[in-house]
Amino acid sequence: MKIRISIVIALILSVFLSCSNIFAADEYSLEDLYRIALERSEKIKISEEDLYIAERGKDKAVSVLIPRLSAFGSYTKYTEDKRSSTGAIIQPDSSISWGLRLDQSFYLNGRELTAFKISKEYIEKSKYDLHAVKEGYIFSVASAYYDVLRAKKAVEIAKTNFDRLTKHRDAASIRLKVGEVTKTDLLRAEAELSGGQAELVKSENNLKLAKAVLARVAGLCGDYDVKETASNREDTADNLDSLKQRAFAERAEMKAMELQKRIAEEQVGYSKGAYWPTLSIEGVYARREDNPSVVTVNKESIYGGIKLNFPFFEGGLRKAEVAEAEAKKRQFGLIYDDLKKTIGIEVENAYLDFQTQKGVLKSLEDQTTFASDNYNSVSRQYQFGLANSIDVIDANTLLLTAERQLADARYNHQLSVLRLQRAIGAFLKSIISQQSVENQSREDKGGTN
């Protein structure tokens, strides 16, 4: 019986442990969230489809440069056959004709080659657009990740604050029983405790909302948790002008707009190419069979031809197309200048925010240390009757405010590093480089094993 009971207990424990492993929440680092977001994001997949469409546009441009081969055929049934007075067939009863045609048409100024060049540049532009979409999206993942960490820290601070207020309430209750304080001290402590409990509930709900937002952005499913990763590497460059020049040279948005400007310039030449004549070359094999057979009709023929088409007037269509292309060229030039100014302001904003968060962090760390020492001192003084309840509550409020500000400053500082990397165009490159190093490290370990 004892053996059976031991076996049953062992089975229950094994089932419990397995179930706890099944239902355990997944824990993700920031690097894990980057990888998952790049794999599951709908916005990134939409941009990848834009790249695919651009590649197919190149195939369409190539198809114009290749001669076309086509087949044709027809069957004609007449009401009756007609003959001349001598008996020769003028109109057969039915006729079948078919053949093959090989033809090629192009503008004399090479307009098709310009279209092919533009299609290749559109592919490069789509690649830069995809890079920019990825970079912006994973930065939103990082922002949501730090919001979750900030919310988790807020819950921890609220719990600690609730515990401190509980101890103060208990101390006030004990001192009231021995007659050292009045009932107002206990009522004040009870009110502060209720406020702390409400703040705890609020912070827990904020954490749930932050985790829901992160799950939506990164494409997570089910219950999960995040773990805090090591602090981001700070960019050592301290020259704002050099950071701006680096952003102008490396930001994917700038490279894409430079290509768009070049494409707009080439579109003007492409539109002007419509003023040139078109040259068409064709080779045809044709065969005809009549029933009854007509002797005077050529049954088989092979021929080639050259055509030159030069439209003199088309209602002002070509003039309008050229004017439209020139307007778009000017438009994209203005968009490029505006984007350059916008990126310059973005870099300056990120740089100043980084410097601000870096300078504030040390001061808030000192403030939190002083506030903690102050609360501990006032709390002990209250236990010995050397301080009143208001002193304890003020010291607790000061400590609570300092802890919240320090937590915000820490995560704002880490996020400001990423924002600066994003502004100068180094954010996605650093992530891809880091993932490549990690993958290589795992492969090396696997090979060693």
C-alpha cells in the first residue's frame, strides 16, 4: 500500500510539473522581440511586397526589349463558291489562313532602355524603403518594450510604497493604543494606505495595457513576460554636426529620396522620348488553304517589313506628359530638401534628449539615495516619538516621487540611445550585426558540440 501511494504521489507531481511547464509564461528579451517582429510584422511584409512588385516592374521593362513572337489564324466560310465563265474559281466555299509573326518595335532615342534603367532604380529605392520600414517598426517595438519595463517598475514601486504605508499604519495603531498619538494620526495613515492601494491597482492595470500594446506591435500570442537586457551601447560621437552628416549619408529615407530625385529626372527624358519616331521590324510566315483550291492564290509566303511611325500631332498629349514630368522633378527636389531639414532637426532633438537624460540620471540616483535615507531616519524617529505622522508621510512621498523619477529616467536614457541611433541611421544595422554575431556564436557552439 505504501508503494502504491508513493507511485500515485510521484505521478501527481510529474503531471503537475509538466502542466506548470506547459502553462508557464514565455519570457522575451529585447533581441527576441526584434527577431519576432521582423518575422511577423504585417507592415514589413507589405513593404516586402512593394519590393516584389518593383522587381516585377523590371521584368516588364525587359519584356519590351525582347522581340515578340505570335501566331495567328482565321477560318472563313462563304455562302457559296463562285466561278468565272471559264470555270475558274473566284470565291472558294471556305478558306483557312494561319501563320507566325516575329516583330519588334522601339523608339529611335532608346526610350525603352531608359525605362529599363528606371525600373532597376525603383528596385533599389524599394530596398531602402523596406529598410526604413523595418527600422521604424522595430524602434516602435523597443518603445513598447521599455513601456512594459517602466510599467513593471511602477508596480514594484507601488508595492513597496504599499508595504511602507502598511508598516506606518501598524505603527500608528500601536502608538494610538498606548496613548502616544491621537486618532487623527491613525486616520491619516489609513487614508494614505488606501491611496497607495489604489495606486497599486492603477499601476497593475497600466502594466496589462502596456503588455497588450507590446503583444500587438511585436506579434506575440498568449501570456508572456519580458526580461531586462543589458544597457544599450552609447554612441561615443559628441559632435552634433558630424551626427547630422552621418544621418544624411546613412539614413535609408535619404538614400531612397535621392534615388527618387534621379528617377524623376530620368522620367523627364523618358517623356521627351515620345517626340521621337518609332521603328517597327517584323518577319512573317503565312499560309492559306482554300476549299476548293484556288490556283491563282499564293498559298504560302514569307516576308519581312520595316515601318517608321512619326506622329506629328496627338492633341498635346506629349507636351502635357513632359510638363507633368518636369513638375514632378521639381516636386521631388523640394521633398528632398524638406526631408533633409526634418532629419537634421530629428538628429538634434535625439542628441539633446540623449544628453539631457544622461545628465539627469546621476542627479536622480543621488536624490533617491538621499530620500531613502531620509525616510528611514524619519520612520525610526516616529517609532520613538521624535517625529509626527505628517513627517513620515512627507518623507514617504518624497521617496516615492524620487523612485518614480529615477525609473523613468533610466528607461528614458536607454530609449534615448536607441532614438539617437535611429536618427543617424545606425539602429537597424547594429541589430542585424548583433544578431549575426549571435547566430555565428550558436553555430560555432553547435559545431564544437
